[in-house]
Amino acid sequence: MRCPKCDGDMERVIFHEIEIDRCSLCRGLWFDMLEKEDLVAIEGSETIDIGNPSSGKRYNKLQHSKCPVCGVLMLPMIDKDQHHIHYESCPTCYGTFFDAGEFRDLKEFNVVERFIEMVRTLRQNF
Ligand SMILES: [Zn+2]
Ligand SMILES: [Zn+2]
């Protein structure tokens, strides 16, 4: 598979039996449908995002990239909770592409959210 942003080689990374594709050059991450949701829920999954966030930001500006699986133009998306996270989503296969550092960013928010939720539950119990 070729990277939709820099045309680099995408390499297979397996985390908890979930296969992700990661670009060997820009370190962008490709998730098949719903893989992102599964991964966000697994502890430590941010370790797959090894890229440099500042180079990820550069690629973030590259829009109108084509889906590496089906070749159709992907749609620019904005994360519903963190509006500074822009990613691309394929309207055909529902895969998503995250630039380096974005998945880690997304994941950190989820950890914080869960912590707040935990504190809230604790408070209710006391
Ligand atoms: Zn790339
Ligand atoms: Zn696609």
C-alpha cells in the first residue's frame, strides 16, 4: 500500500491483533473501518504513533488525498471532541488516515475524558 500523503511505503503494524498500516516515511497511520475506535479503547495503543507531530502537521495541510485502498478522494474530517485534529476519511471504505502525532493526540484526550468520568463516579459514591 502507498501512503496517500507522501507516496511512501505503508508497513503493517500489529497491535493487539489489529492490523494498522503506517507510512515508513511520514509515519502517517491508516486505519480500516472501525479500527480506530477499537484501538483508542486499548491501553497503550498510542505507541503505534511514532512519528514526529511537527512533520505530521506539515502533511496535515496536504488535503485532497486519495484513499490508499480504493483510490477515491477522501473527505477532510474534524474530530468531534478535538477540533484541531484534522484527518481524512474515505467515503467508500470508511478507512481513516491520521498524520503523525494525531492519533496520540486523540488518544490522550480519551484518557483525560475517562479520568474525569472516573472522578465523577467516585464523587457520586461518597
Ligand atoms: Zn507518508
Ligand atoms: Zn477507501
